[in-house]
Amino acid sequence: MGNNHKDRVVISVGGSLIVPNGGIDTDFLIKFNKFVRAQLAKNKNRQFFLIVGGGSTTRHYQKAAREVIGDKLTRDDLDWLGIHATRLNAHLVRTIFRDIAHHYILKHYEIIRKVEESVVVGSGWKPGWSTDFCAIMACQDYDVKTVINLSNIDQIYDKDPNKFKDARPIDKISWKELRKLVGNEWIPGMHAPFDPIAAKKAEELGLKVVIMNGSNLENVQNYMDGKKFTGTVIQ
């Protein structure tokens, strides 16, 4: 690798932040662009790996395919639609950071590239892999210990807050406990706070994952600065 002195952070950018429902959230992208560049200006040694999700683009395409051919769709078909949605979003993000980003989007996680640039953008890879899992693989390949997981939730709850009024937010949780909450199976398009297969791999690698709401980048800034923040730390 030869570049281990870099202060590397993987950010898993939930597709729900980029494409919340059909339209692209340029307000978020403008803020995220400023946030990343401000971080890099403060720490010249920092390197961000931005692994980008598919968001509602995925679900629109999956729904369209289902409406046309119904039950003939395989899970692979559904996953491939999702993967291409992540690649489209990743390309958008790489375009925003084009002056400081690695020219290639990471999308084959068996190839380890030499990446010197401050920003490296990644997307989904193959069926059965969520972008959470790709973020964990980027950690393995590039020797990163922390994943900041940005999505549209503030924290992980002990049960679904949309269904249960008494759901309680969790500040810190072990991988073992998290895996009891999310189970062991990945289902295309699932809304788990963290992909179960990725959780297993993250536990094996001894990683720390911090779940935060990406729409509040000041809060993410607080975490980066070692200040008090709202989120769930899994380790």
C-alpha cells in the first residue's frame, strides 16, 4: 500500500440522502461538498473513501421491473438494478469532487488500486453485496478502521421507531448485540439500519461504525472534532 500514513475515513453515503424520492437532493450535495472540502482543508493528511448507495432510484427501477414482469424477477435482477443505481449516484459524486477525486470509481472490490487522491468514490459491486458491505471491504482493502455511515436516521433504535412508540435510541452497541437486532440475511432493498452480512464482516475486522443522520452535517463535524454528537457507535 505504501500510503499508510494517511488518515483514512470511509463514509458510507446512504442513497436516501442523494436521491430521497425520485428527485436528486442538490441541497444535500452542496452541503456535503462543502463539508468534505472543509475537512480536507483542516487536515491535509486526510483521505475520504465515499461509498455511495442507490436511494430511491433503486426502488423506482425495481418497482418498474416488477410491474412489467411480476414474479419472474430474480433477486439478482433486483440487486443489479440497485448496483447500477449506486454507480449512477457514485458518478455524480465523483463529478462533484472531480478536481480532487481518484479518476476511477471503486466498483470491483477484488482489485486493490493505488489511490493517492484525497477523495476516492466507490459504488455497489455485485449481487448480495449492499453498499454497507462495500464500505467494509474498502476498510479491509485500504486498512481503514472507521466507517461513518450516513443515512436518514439519527440513531439505531432497539426496535422500529416507525412502528413502536416506545422504541429507544441506542448510543453504543456491540456487534454481537447489533447482529441480534438485524438478523443474518441480506434482502435486496431492505431497510435495516446496517446490513447483517456487513455487520458480521465488520465484527471480524474489529471495525468501528458510527451511524449518523447525513442531513445534519454539523453533527458529523462534531463527531470528527471529538465533540458531543448524536449517533450510534457500533464496535
